[in-house]
Amino acid sequence: MGGKCLKYASSTTTGYPDRLVLLPEGRVFWVELKTTGKKPGKKQQLRHQELRDLGQVVYVVDSARSLELALALMDRAVIAERIRREEEL
């Protein structure tokens, strides 16, 4: 998709998602990677909600299917932003 997927680790605060995905058109996504069927813990849920309250997008990926869905949603967001920017011109 032409972006970067960075491992994220805060040296001072726990519970943030594992990956920070930076895509074209300025789109940013947080991704929490879990073992199949595993859910985020309470602290992770709190951090995810804090990020969402700031307008950030957080995906929890625990299977090939959830990864495919997250990637499809990210791709749609990039395309939508590209169209929006072109319409501004």
C-alpha cells in the first residue's frame, strides 16, 4: 500500500497497540496484534479508547480474516482521502 508499519513501544506507558501504520495521504492507523481468538486486556482496551477519543483508528487483528478486513478498510480510507484532496483542487 506504499506505507510503513512500525513497531510501537512507549518507554513510559503500557497498553498501546503494537503497530503504527503510516500510509499515503497522511492516513495513520494503530494495530493491536493478538493470538487467534484472544482479546485486548483491560489496560489495552483503555488505551484503545483513549486513542479513538482522539480521533485515531485502532484495529485489533487476531486472524488472517481480520487482517484482510483491516487492510481493506485502510485502503478505502486512503482512496477516500485521495479523492477528497483531488476534489479540493
